[in-house]
Amino acid sequence: MTTKATAPSAIVTTTTVPVMLATAEYESALAPPPFCGLTDEISEGWLSRFEKYVTYRGFLDREKLNLLAVLLRDSAGDWLDMLDDRTRNNWALTQAAFQQRFKDSDLLP
């Protein structure tokens, strides 16, 4: 009687998909929500959360501008689209313009 030796079968498990989903959920929880420019939105708080998130992610100015363009919706998105090219392509100028345009009014409750 001859017994043929065989290599043990390797069990391959991959955790790529669950890890990617967990990472995406974590990132989604950290990312700021969209900003629409409504009177009940607190622009200073939103911008602060945005800045913390882009700092955490290590974004360069171009990436900050790109993310801002995605997150500004409705009238806030329209406002961004109306900025001149020089302002819209410079993070510091866009940030200052955002603060000026959407600053929280002391008159609002």
C-alpha cells in the first residue's frame, strides 16, 4: 500500500471587504455633513468641523477646495460657483469668503 503525501490545503480568507466597509463607515462618521447655507445651520461650527477633518486627513489646499465643493449644497453651492476664479482656487481666500458670507448673525435666535 502506497500513500501519496499531499500538501495541506491552505485556507485563504480575505478581510478586505469588511475592513474597507468598516473604514468607510468610520470616515463617514468623521466627515462633516453637507452645508446648505440655511439660517438654522451654524456656519462657524460647520467650518470648524470641516477644518478638523481636513487636518486629520492631511489634505492639501486643492483637496480642501475639492471637498468643500462637494459638501456645499443648494444656495451654499450656488454661492461657491459664483466666486471669481482667483478666490475659488485659493483655500485661504475661499475660507475667508465663506466666513464673511455665512457668518452667524447675532440677530438670529
